[in-house]
Amino acid sequence: MENQVTRKAYIEDLARIQEKIVEMGIAAETAAKNSIKALLNFDKKLAAQVMENDDIIDQLLIETEDACILLIAKQQPIAHDLRVIATSFKISTDLERIGDHAFDIARITSNLEKPFNFDKSHIKALSDCAISMINMSIKAYKNADVNLAEKVCNEDDNADSLFAKTLTEISDHTLAGAVPEFVFISRYLERIGDHATNIAEWVIYLETAERMRKTKKI
């Protein structure tokens, strides 16, 4: 009877770790979405909110790591259970980095003296792509959906293409001192897409025990 109680508690602990990852994913997606909304609408109040909420994501990372370490120490998990814990470490780190990039975009917005006054269609498309990739990767994790995770990985090439188009758009306009800021924002969005891809790859590993072979970007 005692073993059954212990096993039940163990399963509940694993489930809580996964719930924490989903919670963190929602927070990271919201941060990314709001950081771009603040930029496009020149909403410094929203930008400040994104920066303040970064502490929430950081705290979720700490809580996830602590829960994983405690469960390893107490239960010595193997096979799929161990992959749940190992991927939780990896995914939570990627989500924390997404939150950091959202913070950086919000910080740039908060420091702007005036809004950018040219067509931002490509950077909007890049941000939509990156945010969609976050959303899909978290859904794939929550639903153990390998096919959806593979779609995220395939979308990474589109994100890279949009990033290149965004840089071209920036170079085609005279933005004076604003050019570096827009290049940074574009890079942050491209990196958000990379982190979403990482999450999707960890979902595939979690469910199949097979690692995807990564191709290094030049």
C-alpha cells in the first residue's frame, strides 16, 4: 500500500513539473506577443509591463529546476520519466531565454523617443511567425504531439527567410540612429524562433527517445 501511495505521489510530481512548463510557456508567449505589440503601437506602458513580468518567468524557471532536482534525488527516475525531467530542464531554459528576448525588445521600445515611421510589414510577419512557433511548440509539449513539433521545426526555415527580408527592409530605409535597434529587434525575434524550434526538438526526443540532427547555421 505504501508503495502505491509513493508511486501516486511520484506521478503527481511529474505532472506538476509538466504543468509548470506549460505555465511558463504561456507566460513566455504572452511576453513575446506583448513586446511586439508595445513596439508597433509605441506603447511604453505595455513595454514596462513586459519588463516587470520577466521576473515571473525567471521564478518559474527556478521552481521548475528545483522540482526536477528534488525528484531526481528522491526517485531516481529511468526511461520516459527521466526524459520528462531532462527535457523540462532544457525546455524551461529555452522559455526563459524567450522571456529575455521579449524583455530586450520591450526595453528598446521604452527607450525610444518617437515611434518608427515606416512600413514594418516584414518585422510584423517575422514576429507573427516566431510567436506562432512558440504557441505550437507548447501545444506539442502539452499534447505529446510529435507531428506538431515537426511542423515547428520545419517552420524555422521560414523564420530565417523572414529575418533576412526584415534586414533588407531595414537597409532600404533611412532610419538614422534607429537602425541598430531595429537590427537587434529582428535578431531577437529570429532567436525566439530558434528557441521554439529547440523546444519542439525536445518534445520529439521526449516522445520518441530520438534526437533530431541539428544543422548549424552559418
